[in-house]
Amino acid sequence: MYRIGEFSRIAGVSTKTLRFYDEIGLLKPRRTDPITRYRYYAPEQLIALAEIVSRKNLGLSLQEVVASDRRATLQRARTRLRGELARAQHAIDRIDAALAGAIEAMPVVLKRRPVTRVASLGTVIMGYDDVVEAERELLGRVPETLRGGTRGVLWHQCADAGVPGGEPFVEIRRLGRLDRALDLKDLPAVIVACAYAPDDYDAAERAYDAIRRWMRIQPRALAGPKRELYHGRTLEIQFPLASD
């Protein structure tokens, strides 16, 4: 039998780790002196400890280490680690592209957006000037007391596809006496790739271009119309993304 210090030295694992494994029931000493509380380990426990260390070195969590179904646990761990590896490789690809000057310096971030109840005119307005006019009409029809803090445009068709087609919308914070001609709907919960820019055409184009370049590196598809949100004089551009 080995006392904890000697067992620690032979196994190459700290005594602190052994005490922790004892506390959580992962590897309990063969015997604990009832008076001194010294822990004693049997030589064959080196095999059990090696299995634990081996699984930890594979990147398994403690929950996965203690799981009884070893094969299923390893398969789940493999799937999880492959996902982490893919995300790391995507980050490396983006860094390489940025270093090579292939990505706009404008940052692109991922955000999870909740379901949002909005009102719109219910039609897609063709042309930028018409969209601006439609925004004014929409705000005139929705009382300020019913509006939330989100306002913007859903772009169902971009300029590069011909004439741009947008749908101005405003968040509805609470229901009330609304014009019956308005279209009430929920924007679905979604993860978006987004960039921010001053509210001018050139800056907005750079933000769009930054997200497009980001998406060429990421294995994610567009899921729904692009969104432009207004935050004072700052424009937020969102590309909804399909799930992994």
C-alpha cells in the first residue's frame, strides 16, 4: 500500500488532484486511517488512475470520464471535439485571411436574437427612396406608446439582384389600437452575423461586404432576409444564419 504522497509521485499526479478525485468519488483510496485520516492506495489503483488521466488527456470532461458507457461517451466526445476543432480551424482561416488582407477590418460578430413581434406595411417596397417613404408612413400609423426599441428594414432583395426590395418594420412592445392594414408578425429567434457602421451608404456597403467575406469562410447559410436596424446614427446589419 502507498501513502498518498508516494502514490502521487509514482503516478505523476498531484496530491491535490488525488484528494479531489477522492472527494467526488472518482478514485477513492483503498483505505483511509480512521484516526490520522491518511489515505492509502493499492498498486493496482495505478491502472485505474491511468485510465482516468488517459481520458482527461483525450479532452473528456469529468462527467464523461465517470460515464459508465465508455464507447458511447467516446463517440459523443469525438463529435464535440470535432466541432471545437472545426471552430478553431475557421478562426485560423479568418486570421489568415485578415493577415492576407482578404477580410475587411470592420469586425463581424455573432449574436443570438430572440423572437421579436413587429408591424410592417405587409408589402415589399421597391427602391431605396420608396423604402424611406414607407418608413415614414409606417411610423405614422404606429403610435409611439406601442412601439418597442427596435426599428429597421427587412431586405428581401438586395441591389445586386436588380431593384432593392425592402420591408420597413417597427417592434411592437404591446398590443393596442393598431391600424388593421398593418401586418403583425414575429421575426423568428435566430443567430445573426452582424456588423455596425455609421448610417451612410458607403459605410453600410463596407459592413455588408465584411459580413459577406466572413460568411465565405464560415460554413453557414443565410436563413431569411437580411436585417438593418437603426440605433440612432449607427446602423446594425444582420445576416440571419441557418443552424449548424
